[in-house]
Amino acid sequence: MKIILTHEVSGLGAAGDVVDVKDGYARNYLIPRKFAIRWTKGGEKDVEQIRRARKIHEIQTIEQANQVKAQLEGVKVRLAVRSGDSGRLFGSVTPADIASAIKASGGPEVDKRRIELGAPIKTLGAHETSVRLHPEVAAKVNIEVVAA
């Protein structure tokens, strides 16, 4: 099935790309989560609009990405969450929580969709996440999860 991506999807493409994927992947995952729309001849007009919007929000050069990377790696991110006595969290830390904690710690504003968690964060302590700033630049962010 041909689809038009409306958001960046790891391993598939960036917003505005027209890609061919399996029907079930598009129908059950990408389209319901608004990561993509079905490709149509009329949808080709949407592709240009999506690409223009992507250029506005995207970090343009590697130099800009490296500057933001230096800012992110210099910020101490501390996230207070509810937890039990044994140090396990009630729920888990989401990319949206991390993005707001980075902003609250004095770091740059980061899109939650660019934050990659290797595994869900469900315990207190120090954790490391990756933020894709540019296709060639990724920043490592250290997060300290503490009890609220």
C-alpha cells in the first residue's frame, strides 16, 4: 500500500515521503496513529505542504544540530515521578515527560517524537536516552528519575 508519511517514522522515512508498506502495517498502525495518510492523486498536493512545514520545524544544518546537541548534553535533567517503596514507578516515563523535563531544566525545546527510549523507564535512578536532532546527529541525554 502506498502512503504519505505525516510524521517522521524511524526506519521508514520523514514527513512528506511517499513510501510503500504492507497493508496491515499501514491500516493497523500508521494510519490510526496519524503517522501517515493514504496516497491518492489528490494527496500529492498535501505532500508539498507537509514538506514545507517540515522544513520550518526541522533543524536545517549539521552545525545547528551540533549546537543543540551541546546544549542537551550539558543540561542536568531531573524528573520527579510517583513511585512505590521498592523504587518501581507507578506507570513509566514517557517521551513527553522527558521533553517537558528538558525544557524545565533550561534546555532547548525538543519534539517528543525525536526522543528514543531503548526500553521503558520504570525504575528510579539514572537513565540515558537518545534524541535524534538530524539524520546524522543524535544527542545522549542523562535523566535522573527521583521519587516525588
